[in-house]
Amino acid sequence: MNFTASEKVQKMSSSIFQEIADLKQAAMKKGKDVIDLSVGSPDFLPPSFVVETLSEYAKDPSKYGYTLKGIPEFHDAVSYFYKHRYSVDIDPAKEVLQLMGSQDGLAHLAMAIIDPGDYVLVPDPGYPIYEAGVTIAGGNVYPMPLLAENKFLPRLGEIPLEILQKTKMMILSYPGNPVTALADKEFFKEVIEFAKLHNILVVHDFAYSELIFDNHPQISFLSLPGAKEVGIEFNSLSKTFNMAGCRIAYAAGNEQVINALASFKSHIDYGVFYPIQAAAVKALTSDFSFFQTQVKEYERRRDALIAGLEKSGWSVAKSPATMFVWAKIPPGFSSRKFAFDLIDKVGVAVVPGDAFGKLGEGYVRIALVQPPERLLEAAKRIQAFLMEMFISN
């Protein structure tokens, strides 16, 4: 018998992260010490009160049944968090939905909202699930170029009217991944007016909301007047509280969209483990002093890496936010050749920019998920790699 994947799955590209993991394993088999700066999985521990709450409830035998959905305390905690962090009023009963990770939620939203033939405006470069979710739902992707000369903001006025007439949804992410740019309030105001004019749902991925550096302002899309009329915002405890393996996140905003996503999810999952929800409640209602220390450490890592790369003659833009550096590679390489050779020759793993879209070519994404001394070691290895390439050419 011969079984083949669906046409939707065949349209999807292979996972770059699996390719890098395979290359990493091959390098390690050769005896290389690999410094993995590819996957954005925090190496920091969650706050102690999160671990203690999780442990406490995990010992309760009555907490091992299905939760089916977010407990009321979790929804209240999200509302509290938005009020205290972003000065946004959220109705916990109508405008919040718990998710098993924001990536799952983004994929499920596309299936809940998009019909075959609908267009979705997606950033290029952008996180792969944006395009994959639309593909799974049978929709069409229209890439919005994010270019350095426009501060990595899309030019909404350049999108053709014939595309806009068929567009149902637009995905944005600021602070972004892989492009680490920030958006200001004026841009979000433009987005809201644009969405109202063309009847488009705005989906804002806000997963790096608490990793903003150098005292830049922290702006939730939902803090703008009219935002909840046109959109929703996704956020996660993965990066904010280092709870990536717990798989807990949420969407907040437009009640109709929240209801549609909730209806879809009711058919496919049975809720997040109660102890994880309880730990999330504790995190979202804490005093948030934890964030200051974490942001300073990421800033220290960013500065160490960039200083190390500059010694090698590779000048890289300073990220204003997130746990990544979006680095324009030296001339003479494709993104994939640069990234794959880097693993093979000197044991440093980064992600080629073209994995995030056509316009990611010429860049690599470097994750700040190692201590400063390891990042400096990575920079030294990259310097040796570049010298070898220069000599050989």
C-alpha cells in the first residue's frame, strides 16, 4: 500500500529546526562542541514561585482530570496582567481564551477563521507558523515585505486592492521574530484604520512583550483605541516566564474572534493540566520584579555577542527587543550555506534567514540562549570561520 500526505502538507516546507538538529547531531558525532544558538528556547529557569506552585498542585491527586478549558482564575489573571502591564481593560469572561501555546493558537485561529481561497497578509520575514497555519486552512498567503529601509514595518498602502478585496486576516508581530523590530503607536493607529477600511481581522503576535531593551516603550496593540474592534493579540508564558515546556498561552481581544477560536478548540483539546494553569495564575499576578533582572541579562548577552562579532569585522545591528539578533551576513554567502557551514566547520548553530521567508535571504537569526561567555566563544569561532573563508576565497 502507498500512503501520501495531503496536498496541504505537501505544500509546507520541511522544518528548518529539524534540519539544524540533524546537522548538530552530525557535528557532535565528529567530536565537535556545538554552541546551539538556533531554537528560541529560554535557558533561564522560571521564577521560583512558579516552580513551587506547579509542584504543590502536582502533588494533589484530584488535579489530574481534564480541565476542558481555562479555569476562571486564569482568565482573571490575564485581565490583571493586561491592566497592570499595558493599561488595557480586558473582560476575563468574554475577551480571553487560554491556549496550549501561542503557536498552536495561531494555527488553530487560521482554521477557525479562514475559508479556502481567502487571503491572509503575512510578514516576510515572519515566523513559519504564520504561513503554515494559513496553508493548513486552505487559504492564500500574501507576503508583506519587512525591509530595513522601512524600519521593518510593512507598507500597507502598497498592497494591491484586488488582494485586499479577498483578504480576511493580517498577521503582525512587534517585537518581531525573526526581525527584532518594534512598532510605535502611530503605526498601530494606521493598522487599525486600514483594517476598518478593508474589513480585515488583525492578529498581533506579542510573544516577546516583556523582552524589550534599552528602555524602549512597551506597546500592546490592544492599548490603541479601536484595536479590539478589529483584532486580537496572542501572548505566551513561554518567553516571558520561561515556561516554554509547559505549553500555556492565551489570546485576548475581539469577542467574536475569541468565540470562534474557542468553538474550534472545543472539538480538538481537553484543556491544560491544572497545576500548569495554577502556576500561570501565580506568574501573571506576581509583582513582575522578575522581569527587570531577566531583561538586563538578555541585554548583557546581546551586547557581549555583538561586541564579539565586531572584533571579527562583522558589524551587526543591535536588537531593540526579543531573545534574538537578526544579523545581515557578510557578502559571498547564501543564508543556508553560511548557517550550515558554521555548524559543520566551527560548531555554532544559527538559523538561516530564508527559513522565515524569501526576504530573509542574506540574514541569519541568532538566539541569545547561552551565557555571555559562551556567546563570546561563539563569536571567536565565527571570527575563525570568516578568516578561513576569506583566505580560501
